[in-house]
Amino acid sequence: MFWIAPIAAVTALALAAAFYLNLLSQDPGNARMQHIGNLVRRGAMTYLSRQYRVMGIAFAGIALLFGVLAYGFDLHSRWLPWIFLSGGLFSALAGYIGMQTATRASTRTAQAARSSLSKALKLAFRGGAVMGLVVVGLGLANVVFWLWLIERMTPAGDDAARLIMVTTTALSFSVGASLQALFARVGGGIFTKAADVGADLVGKVETGIPEDDLRNPAVIADNVGDNVGDVAGMGADLFESYCGSILAACALGAAAFATRPELQPAAILAPMAIAGAGLFTAIIGMFLVRVREQADQGQLLTSLTIGTGSAAVLLLIAAALVLHALGLPGPWGLWGALVAGVVTGVVVGQSTEYSTSARYRPTLRIAERATGGPATAVIAGVGTGMLSTAIPILTVGTGILMAFGLASGFDRAAMELGLYGIGLAAVGMLSTLAITLACDAYGPIADNAGGNAEMSELGPEVRARTDALDALGNTTAATGKGFAIGSAALTALALIASYVEVLRIRLSEQGHQVLALGNHAEIGLLEASLADFMVYYEVNLLNPAVLVGMLFGAMTAFIFSGLTVQAVGKAAAMMVEEVRAQFRERPEILAGTIEPDYERCVAISTTAAQREMLGPALLAVLAPVLTGLVLGVPGVIGLLTGGLCSGFALAIFLSNAGGAWDNAKKHIEAGHHGGKNSAAWRAAVIGDTVGDPFKDTAGPSLNILIKLMSIVAVVTAGITAALSWW
Amino acid sequence: MFWIAPIAAVTALALAAAFYLNLLSQDPGNARMQHIGNLVRRGAMTYLSRQYRVMGIAFAGIALLFGVLAYGFDLHSRWLPWIFLSGGLFSALAGYIGMQTATRASTRTAQAARSSLSKALKLAFRGGAVMGLVVVGLGLANVVFWLWLIERMTPAGDDAARLIMVTTTALSFSVGASLQALFARVGGGIFTKAADVGADLVGKVETGIPEDDLRNPAVIADNVGDNVGDVAGMGADLFESYCGSILAACALGAAAFATRPELQPAAILAPMAIAGAGLFTAIIGMFLVRVREQADQGQLLTSLTIGTGSAAVLLLIAAALVLHALGLPGPWGLWGALVAGVVTGVVVGQSTEYSTSARYRPTLRIAERATGGPATAVIAGVGTGMLSTAIPILTVGTGILMAFGLASGFDRAAMELGLYGIGLAAVGMLSTLAITLACDAYGPIADNAGGNAEMSELGPEVRARTDALDALGNTTAATGKGFAIGSAALTALALIASYVEVLRIRLSEQGHQVLALGNHAEIGLLEASLADFMVYYEVNLLNPAVLVGMLFGAMTAFIFSGLTVQAVGKAAAMMVEEVRAQFRERPEILAGTIEPDYERCVAISTTAAQREMLGPALLAVLAPVLTGLVLGVPGVIGLLTGGLCSGFALAIFLSNAGGAWDNAKKHIEAGHHGGKNSAAWRAAVIGDTVGDPFKDTAGPSLNILIKLMSIVAVVTAGITAALSWW
């Protein structure tokens, strides 16, 4: 069983290499196309190298701090700095490879779109598949490697506590991956939206030149941004989600069977083996995505749906086999939890589609309201976004209760088993990530191919084909997004439970044998349930420290969003100035006789992204540490749960409002309510611009924030519990 | 000691009557001014009578339901329907009187403003004082009356449980008051903002006629809206806050001394006596607001500050005397908690001022960003609003910890005493409500006076004077707002604790003698601490029912805001259509030769408000009941705490973003960034319009929502605990 995961990881990486080489052998198009492609790739790589330098410094600093603490203080493993660093490093590597692939795939997709839709789909999807396989392959390989190494290096001893310790130590990998993901999402989000807003506001609205017109100085930055934000950002984000969910489930597995140590190895193996099996089924799904030469859009969609659907169904079968083979008690209950996770992800994805697609009422209403002007368009989008929190939260809530109930056999005393079920539900959602990410990542590739086609003046039929691909991608990406959102809530919850497990280890290392529960009773440390720990640490909902922690959690989510939204606004304002200045100072640019200075726009976005991403990252790292130092364990648990609830709702609101404005605008552009250049269209463009930082910067970053705060709390639990003022 | 409160209440009502009669004797202005004043008053009364009819039906239905449940089921008192109805009735009465006063005061203020600024201030402030005295007088009289009556009617028995039962029964008064407040805030907010947005978008932006121009068909509706939303809505809101904070503190007082029944009466009397003393100091403060005939704006501000400041300082002295006289243990600790509350309110108020006044950086930055167009103006406002949650939440958090710590003598085992301290902190904030509300309510009176002056063509110097008064009001109102926001969080927290007390009574009525705490111990029911109840009901933060409840709480806050924002958007769209249609169909309106049809606009706002306010109200009432039925006590406590945290942060975000946009627009109108009619101004107007439903509909209603949900949970605790599926 152990070998499923490493073999799957190696297979995925080998296949990714093969796909990549095959991609390189395709026709990269004419000289002009290649020139534009190179401009975009150079911009993207400039950004990435600067981003990695800034992050390298941040990571080195934190690793040093961890090192000092690990050797001199109460951190529970000396491996911590290295595990942390590798999390950041491999996430960065996945982002780098993804970006190299995406920039190359988009010119080739544009070239393929000159001949047919299905050829273009094939190339774009292959580009996305490289990304998916690299992210998942590297992630799974690391998870397996570190768990194996830490287990080997941990001295023998009390078995139950030992494996809890091994698995919680491995969670430090997630700290590195999460921090890197936060940098990538926030930095990438600021870069891409500053460029996008700047390009749109001055180019489209003020000057009236079309999108992706080479006369617009911000156009290259805008296309670079699509890669930086959507490809590198999303890759790092999902790398973190994937590894985090598996590691959290392993830790909960070890904890769930603390009183039956003989079952612990199987409980730890299960998430890894299921993830490995899911990787194989995802690969099978990829090969099922086959398109005939002259396929139309509907057939392409069917083909993609067959691929992702088969992967999911096969995964469920494989998971049932794995759970039975491992001999865990109540395997059907655990399997039921996994199914609950997958169903939750699908429903959340569909509700996202409902809330943001122009085929449904909410988005159509925004388009309608745009006829009343920008203010009513913005109000309608905000209202729609807020209302759209209902279905995802009801679904995730039901999913949590089902996963918990099924895994624990509806026995509320078996809380640890129930939480393990929640961990498995998250793993279930993300097991087929390789193919869902492929469907997600091929969208930006198609989008960039369209930009390239436009700038290379390849003619409208090419752009129409890439637009069709892009629209297709939006539909298939819905499920992937649902999995990402749903798993974030579940993983955060699992991490909060891990936090308590770390406290258990700490007490055991300090020689505690029993827990004193108020004045009433005592209980052995390893027999103590999580509920007992809540009593011991006075974590109850009427303790003001818990409630104040919860308020701080809500506040952190809002401040984090405010910082990222402000950062985009600030950077966009600079970009607007720059584009206006270039047009004003050199009128030949608009005439098309000289090339604008693209690099200054790229530099503005890059500098702004580097400068502005530090604040939000610092907030995410410091909030749990400071709360812990002041308010202790009750405050930290309050912070994490409060941040989870508010942050989750806020993330859905921001993402869906932004998505709905975007599609309302496209709906009007398709000829409704007066079509392009009508008053309604101008109002919708303003709505879309407001939504840009919502959906591509603040929204997705919040999902990382809630996990990063939890994982930082887990790693620093020893320090905060020891030094807490409360 | 008992007599302080009733005497204070009667004094306040008598003084209000005297002020009102004096107001009526003032010069109501020329015929045209009176005609316009009558149009506005008639519109306001039409709205109010329709609103009260709809609410009458809702209240009758709920009271009937309560009646059936009280006699046939497990509700803990047969008085419940009557107490509930009186809460709604007296709140409505306070709103009605406030509106009658405000509409009459505004024409007289306009007339006074023709001669001097200080005369106008005197009349407007007197109008506000009537409102403040009526709200506080009626509120305190009811609180005293019901507590007295219920105490007399409750059969003798175990003293400790008896007084807990009396005080929690009296909380039902808050259900009626809160529900009425929610209707008034949501309905009034929808009315006023639909009219405002409609009048501004078509009148100011599209047609280019000035504000408050009689040619605008929506202008009367707009002026009616100021009364309906700002006067009646705010009055009902603060009536609810005031009564709720006193009643919650009384209930917590009874619970805190459950093991020392001899101290319970004093603990229950303390909040009432402090509120009564605060009413006297507020009256003294009112008489200290004296202005010389030729005072300038600065002197007027000083005079108002002296009034509110003296009232607050005198209150603190009086509270110290009351607490000592009552012989409660640790009186200085309790007094410290009260001081912590007052300081929290002042700081929150100042931070609101900082976040929304054009004298400070955040609002100035929004004005600056408006030069980049509407999108960047909106983004900047959203960012500012989100960041503005920091200071209030940090302050309220510190206030909660200080009040809890000081009252409990920093002894964490004395949790009940600490919670009583939090209740007293809320009472401290609201004790001088009569004068802070007077300062708050005189703003809309001055605003309406300005509208009247404009429409009656009294000349620019009169408008300038009323504008100066309005600006002054904004500054003094900041503290009042801080008290309202801060007390909402504290009262909600106190109500959550009361919820647990109700469960204790229920168990005791069912004959339980002991609580079983897990498998480990048992404890006597009355000796059991709140923490023990948390164990008994499995309310811990890793119980999925609690976490799912918290997620639902966050969701409820977002859906509630979404519903109210959407409602304004929808109603405003109808209003825009109507105003456009009137201008189109009868061009004579714009020429000024015929009067537009004002009543159709009033009718549109009225109908929309009635229709759209039911959904949010239903949500607030059903959320705790349904959550209780499905997830039981853990789910309800999760819902309330999750709703409190998310709702509180969301409310601050929405209110401050709206306020900042408003003042950014005014800053530009004052001549910055190109002044009125510049591109920046148009962008700022769009920001202001987006902010209208944020700051005047969703934001303030959220503060009521979090309390209403808690209080509904308290009243239905018996049913949900008995029937819960979980």
C-alpha cells in the first residue's frame, strides 16, 4: 500500500516531462507571434525571478528563526526549518515549471487555433495537464518523502504519541507551501489586476481602443499578469491545498487511533494511498479526453466532462478498495465521508457556476441593473455576491456534518474519528486534482493564446476559437473551483484539530501524565479526548478570550482583504497614470507608428506586487503568534475558528461578486442591453473592474489565509502556550 | 434605590412634553415653507401608518404563536406574548413621536436659520432632545414596569432560580423591541435610500438639476426618507439597544449571584439605577448646552461637547455612588467595567470619525482615487472600509477583556461575575443616551431644514447655516455611533450568556438536580458554572455542530446584508424608471411650470420597503430557530457567536465605507480635485450612491440582527432544546 503514492508521483512527473517535450515540438507560429510570446515570457520570468528573490529572503529569515527556536526552544522537531524550506522551494518550482509551460503552450495554441478548434483544445489542455501533473507529482512525492524520513529519524518510544508527533511535524511542510502560495496569490493577484485595470480603464474606456491592442502600453503587462496570477498563483495555491489536505488527514489519522496504536500506520497510509490512486485515475481521465478533428464546442465539453467525471468515479471505487485493504475499522463509514467530500465539492462548484454564469438569473440581473448606471450595477453585484454565500456554506456545513457523522458512526463520543473523516473528505475532493487543475489551467492558456492572436493580427476567426475554448474552460473549471473552496474549509478545520494534538504532544513531552479537568476530575493524557482538552485549556465559547479571539479572526479576514484590495487600487492608479502619460507624451503610440514602452508597465506592476504583498503575508503569520502570546490557547482557537467562518464567507462573496460582474459584462458585450459601447456596457465595465481585485486577488488569497493562520498556529503552539500572558 | 429609575423616566417624559409644546409655539415659517413641511410630514405619516399595519399583522401572528406555545408548550412564562407586544408597541410609539417632532422641528429650524445660527441650533437640538427623552423615558419606564410586574407575579420558590427566571422572562420585551427596530431600520433604510439614489442618479447626475430642487419628482420622497430612516429608524434602533442592554445586565446580575441569593436584588437593581442616574445626568447635560445669540460654529461645537461630556463624567460619579450604596462585592471592579465600556464607546466613536471624515487620510485618499474614475473610487472605498474594522474590533476586544477582568477581579473562575461586568459596560455606554441621541437626531432635523430652505427658495445664507449645523451634528454624532456599535457587540455577548441561563432554568424546572459532565463528574445544577454547561451540552469548538453553526452565523450576516442591499438596488431601479418617465412624459416639470407627481415616488418607496423588509426579518427570526431544531444547543451557540463576529465586522465595514464615500464626495464638492461637476466628482457620486445602502440600510441593521438572533434564541431555547434533532 505504501508504494502506491510514490509510484504515482514518479509516473506523473515522467508523464509531465513527456507532455512538455511533445508540446515543444509543436509549431510555435510565425515570427511576430513568437516575438509577442517572448515579450510575455520575458516579462513573466522577470517578475518571477524578482518575486522569488524577495521570498527567498523572507523564507531564509523565517527558517533561521525556526532553526534558533527548534534548537534552543520548545519546537517539537529540529527538522522543522528544512521541511519548511522544502515546502516553499517545491511550490516555487511547480509555479516556475507551470509558467514556462503555459507561456510556451499559448503561442502554440494560437497557432493551432488557425487551423481548428479541436487542435487548439488539445494543445491548451496538454499545457494544463503538464501543470496539473507537476503540481500533484511534486506535492505527493514530497509528502511521502518527508513522512518517511521523519518517521525513520524519530527515536523509538511510546508508539501512539510517536506517530502523532511524526505526522504533526510533517505539517511544517505545509507552512512553507502555504506561505509561498500566499505570496504567489497576493503578489500575482496584485500584478495581474493592476495591469488589467490600468489597461482597461485608459485603453478601453477612455481611449476606446480594443482589448489586447499592441498600442496599449499595459497590454504586455496584462498578458504577463494572466500567467503570473492565474497560472503561477493558482499552481502554488493548489500545491498548498493538495499537500495540506493529505498531511492534515495523516495527522488526524494518527490522533484518531491514539488508543489503538496498531491501527495508526494504516490510518496514516490511507490518505496517501487514496491520493496516489486518485493520481492514477486522473491520468486515465486525461487520456479519455479525446477529440475528433472537426468537433464542435458541445462535443469538446462532453469530452472534458467525460475525463473529469471518469476520474472521480474511478477514484471512489479505488478509495473503497484501499480503505478495505488497509483493514481500518468501519471502512464504509470512512468511504462515506470521502464521498460526502466529493459531493460537497461538486455542489459548491455548481453553485459557483449558478452565481456567476450569464446563463442564470443572478448574473443576468446585474446586466439588467447596469442599464441604471455604474452605481446600480455595483450595488447589484455586491448584493448577488453576498447572497451567493448561501448554497456553498449550507453545502459545506452539511458535508462537514455528514463526513463527521459517517466516519464516527454517528457516535458523538468518537470525535477524533469524525474529524479524521473530515480530513478524508478534503483528500477526496483533491485526489483527482491533476485533471481538475488541467481543466482550470488551460483557461489562461487559451486566454493568452487569444491575446497573442489579437496582437499578431491573425484574424477574427482565430480569436473566436480561442474565446470558445476560454468559455469552455470556465464551465469545466467550476468543479475545480468548488473542490478548492470546499477543501479549504475542511482542511482548515482539520488543522485546528491538529493544533490541539500538538498541545497534547507538548504536555506529554513535559512529563504530564494526566489532565486536570476543572475541579471535577482528572484523565490520562492519551485517553483524554479533544473535548477534554477544551475543558483543560478553558476553550469555551463564553470565555472572553475565545470570543475576543473570534472577533480578531473576523477582523483579520477583513483587514487582509482590505490590504489586498487597496494594494490593487494603488497599483492600478499608478498604472493608469503611466498609460495616460505615455499616450500624452508620445501621440505616435496611438497612431500606431511607434511601439509603447511595455517594460515600464511591467516594472510598475512588479514593484507594486513586491512591495504590497509583504503586509498581508506578515498579517497572516503574526496574527496567530500575537494572539497566542496575549490570549493563549483559547484566543488562538477563537482566532482560527472566527477567521475560518468570516474568511470563508468573505472569500465566496468576493469571488462570486467578481465573477458575476465579469460575465455580466461579457453578456452585454454579446449584444444585450445595447451591446458594446452602450451606457450599460460602460457601467458593466466599471463593475467588472471593481470585481477584478475581489475575484483574483482578495478572494482566492483568503482561502490560503485561513489555512496559513492555522498551520502557523500549529507550528508555534509550543511557544505561544509557554509564553502566553493569558 | 429602586425609585431612581421610575422617577427618572417620568421626569424625562414630562420634560419631553414641555420641550415639544415649546417647539410648537415657535414660528413655523411662511406659507410655502409650511406647505412643503406638510408634504413631507404627510408622506412620512403615510409610510409610518402602512409600516405599522404590516408590522401589526406580523406582531399579532408571532404573539399568537408565543401564546399557543406559552400555554401548551415549554416556554417559561405565560406573560411572554404580552411582554413581547409591549416591546413592539412602545418602540413604535417612540418612533411615531420622534417623527411628529422631527418634521415639525425642521420647518421651525429653517425659519430660525433665517435669523441666526444659534437660534437654529437651539430649535434643532430641542427637537433632538424630545426624541432622546421619549426613547429613553419610555424604555426605562417599560423595563422597570415589567421587571416589577413579573417579579410580583412569579410564585415564591427557590430564590436564586426565581430571580434568574424573572429577569430572563423580562428579556422578551427585547424581542418585541428588536423586531420592531429591525423592521424600522430595514424598511426605513430601503425607503430612504431608494428615494435618495433615484433622486440623485436621475436628478443630479443625468439631468443636472441641484439637490432638493422641487422639479425633481423624488425630492419629497427623499426628504420623507430622511425622517423615516434617520429619525424613526434610529429611534427604534436605540430604544432596542437601550432596553436590551439594561435587561441583559439585569439577567446576568441575577445569574452572577445565583449562589449568593441575598445579593441578587442589588445586582438586578444596579443596571436600572445606573440607567436612571444616567438619565438625570443627561438632562443636566442638555441644560448645559447654552449658546449665545451670535455664537460661531466653533462655539456651538464646544457647547455641545460640554453637554455630552459633563453628562458622561457625572454619570461615572453617580455610578460609583450607586454601586457602593447597593453593597455589591467588589464595587470598584464593577465600576471599572463600566468605565471600560464608556472608554470603549468613545474610542470606537473617534475611530469612526477618523475612518469617515474628510479631515483624515482614509477619506482623502478615496477623493484622490476618484480622479481615476468610478471603479478606482469604489475600490478605494471598499478597501478603506475593510481596513477600518481594525481599530473598533481591537478596542471592543480590549474593552471586553477589561470589563470581564475588572469585574471578576481577574479570577477566571468567576466567569459569571465577569459577564455581568460586560453587561454593565454596555449599560454604561448607553446610560447617557438621552443626550447622545439628541445630538444624533438633530442632524436629520437640520438636514431637513436645509431641504425645506432650498425648496422654499429662502436664499443661500439659510442653507449655509443649516449645512453648518448638519456638519456639526456629524462630529457630535460620532460618539453616539460609537456607543451604539460598541454596545451592540457587548449586549449580544451578554445575551448569549443569558441563553445558557435559560437552559439552566429549564433543566431545573424539569426536575434535574445535577449536571453530568461527560463520563468524569457530576455537579449540582445551581453550582454549575457556565463552563460546566458548555461541557454538558457538548458546546466545544471542535464539535462540528458548533463549527457548522458558526459558518451558518457568518452566512446569515452576509445573506441579510445581501438581501437589504439588493432590496435598495431593486427599489432604486424602480425609482429611477419613475423619475425618468415623469421627466420624459411631462417636459413641463423640468421647465418648472407644473408640479411633478411626488406621491407616486413616495408610494414606490413605501411599497418597496414593505415588501422587501419581510425577508430579512424572517431570516433573523428563523435562523436561530431552525439551527436550534437541527443542531441543538451547540449549533445555536455557534450561530450566535459566528453571527456576532462576522456581522460585527461586516457592519463596521459597510457603515464606514459608506460614510467615507459620502464625505469624499462632499470634500470634492468643496472644491478639491476639480470640484462639482468634474470627472472626479461624478466618480465620487457613484461611490456615494454605492455606499448609501451600505451605511444606511445594511450596516445599522446588522447591529440589530446580531442581537435579535440572540434574543430569539433565548426565548425559543425551551422549544429548540426539546425538539432538537442533534
